[in-house]
Amino acid sequence: MQKMARRALEKKVIQFNTLVNHIETTPSDERPIMVKSTTEEIFYADAVIVTVPLGCLKRNAITFIPALPQRIKSAISNLGYGILERIFLRFPRAWWLNAEYLAHGNVGVDFYRFPSLAATVDELPRGTLNFFSLARTHQPQPVLGLFSATKLAEHLTSLSKLELMSVFQRFYIPRLPNYHVDDPDCEISDVENSCWSHNPLSGYGAYTHIPVGSDSGDEDLEVLSEKILDAGKGGIWFAGEHATKSQVVDGIRYCNMATVTGAYQSGVRAATEVIGSLLN
């Protein structure tokens, strides 16, 4: 990545810590697009690829002048934007696996699934937690990871580090195999977590989905993957996991929304279309 970015960094093309909230297209062929930051800094471009998350588009984090076409607005409104958080718990050693089991050196991921526990009813929103062990990976670590969604994820990631460790230590860790209350290795030593559901720059969420009952999901994704606005020879495109097209492989339709693969493919697609429009 550093090699790919070298020339752009040398020419100071990449602007870090610059929050854009206004994009305006004009009739001018020389400066067809004006991009403005929250600090009133102005940039001019022939083409713009907007990669903010769908949640930001839903909240109108960027003002478009002229306004986005109604079909684009409808697609943004129709698609759902979900909450998903990652949490990682570190221990002094991987006590949940037997030493003999670890000694074999096998590579794999061990899963532990917890539906809502009766003990947590008064303290946590309902929700299933799926733990996975990183103790038998290619770079083994005494770490348990987990994904959490919906209101449970939002609640857990609103807690302080100590509060989060306490919740898992009280309710979940004692239910894992080989746990001993007097073993200090069974105490969580550190915790790290994402916090997308509380971050305005992620749109207070993590991934795009097609809501239950929707009959326009494929069409909405298709619309967001096309050119959004014309401006001179260029224009404005969206890219990201919410702007990926469905693919048909061996007669089966696959959709890469909500994946890194989909986000990457959308970036390649948008960049290719930008280059094509400016060369024509």
C-alpha cells in the first residue's frame, strides 16, 4: 500500500483529517466539480469518487448541489444499514484449550456460541454472542474474538474498557471449558473493540443489507454502482460495499455487499469508469 501511495503522498494529493461536507457540480469545463471541507477548504476536480459509508449518505453527511436524483435518493433510503461490532479479549494463555490439544500444532478456529443468558436479562439487551478462538491460528494468540450485532452490540461498545471486561468476566468466561475461578490466567488481561455504531464517520453502523420484504434490493445496488451525476467529461461516482453489483457465476447470483471484496471491486469499477470518461 505504501508503494502504491508513494507518488500521491509525495505530491501531497492525499489530505488526511479533512472532513468533506459539500460537493457541487458546475457547468464549467475547467473546474466542473467543487469539493468543500468543514473548514471551508476548497478543492476542484474533474471527477470524484465518494466512498463514505451508506449510513453517512442516509444521514445526508454530504450536501450535493444539485441534489442527487430521486432514484439515487430512493436507493439510499430503501437499503438497510446494520450494526456489527468486533470485540477481542486477551488472556495470559489459552486456558480454554487443553495443553495436549494445543501441542499437536493443528491450525483451526474453535467456536463457542452463547444465546442470551438468563443471568444477563436485567443488564444486557437480548442477543447471541459467537466467540472464536485465535489460539490455533498461523500466528497463535491467547485471544477470544467475537462479533456482536443489533442493540446488544451498540450497548456493549458504549461501555468503558473496565465495564466491558467485567460483563464478559461475570457472565460468559466462567461458562467456557477448563475455567477455574482461582486460576489468574482465566482473568481477562485486555480488551479491544470496534465502535462503529457510535461513530458518525461510519454512519453509526457497519454494513449494508437488503431489508426483509424489499423487492428492489438488486436494483438499488445497481443504481448506486452507476454514475451518479454528470460534470463536464467526468462526474461523481459512489464506491463502497453498498455500491457493488451482483454477479452471476454458473447460473447463481452472488452479491458482494457488506464485504471487503465488494468494496474493493466497487473501487476498481469506479476508477475504471472515471479513467474511461476522461479519455473519451
